[in-house]
Amino acid sequence: MSFLRWALVLVPLIVLIGSLVGALSGSGETAWYAALEKPSFQPPGYLFGIVWPILYALMAFALVGVIQARGSRWRGLAVGLFIAQLVVNLLWSPIFFGMHQVSFALLWIVVMLGLATATTIVFGRVRRISAWLMVPYLAWICFATLLNYEVDRLNPDAETLVVGAMSTQI
């Protein structure tokens, strides 16, 4: 029953926080983002709105499994790493979309990938199922890192790109 209580709190909380940060940071089809050159393998924008809530839910269930492993000596480290990688994850959108710092966001996402990998490894020492629940997130971060790299490569001036106001001639 304790698993259910933790899940009823953490799953919606993590999904809500992730969604709010994304929305507040201006992630999505802003004029600045639309003006950027994208790689050919860029998925449609709506897909991100579907994938991220699922990933956040899987991450939250993984965390609940670790929290429930009261006898594990790795539990504290696992929870600490999870929190660290989640904070880094939540800051990526404001860095990329809010501040338009594409190059710095690339470095940031590499840190995120490292922390998420460490989290997954330590989760595996606590509960194997928790580690497996993190695998889709790791795969998506790898893909997102490649996307970030390509956007950075294709748009060396992304940080200084200013999208002009539309004008109407009458």
C-alpha cells in the first residue's frame, strides 16, 4: 500500500513539474525556435508533448521503487542522484528555449546524460525494475543530445538570432 501512496504523490508531481517548467520556459514552437535550422530527423513538435509526460511518469515510478527499498545501502545515493539529474533535466528547457543558449544547452544535456546514466546504474543496484524504467529516458536523452548537437551545428549564430517583428504594408 505504501508503494501506491508514494506513486499517487510522486508520479503526478514529477509529471506536473516537468510540464510546467517546459511550458514556462517557452519550449515548443516559438518564433525563435521556428527560425532555427533543424536536422532532417527532427520529430514533429507534438511528439515532445506526448513523450515527456510518459518519461516523467516512468522516472517517477522508478523513484518510487527505489524509495520502497528500505534495506538497500544504495537507496540514499540513488535518490540523491535522481534529484540531481531531475534538477539538471528541468533546467535544460530554460537554458535552450528561454535563454537561447544552444551551445551551453548541449554541454548541459551531456551532464544530464551522465547523471541519468549514473542514476540508472545505482537504481539497478537497488531495484532492477527501477533501472529498466529509466532506460526509455536514457534513450530519449541520447536522441535529444543528438538533436541539440545538430541544431547547434546547423545554427552557429543561434544565441544571437533575433527574429524580426512582422510588418504589414498597407
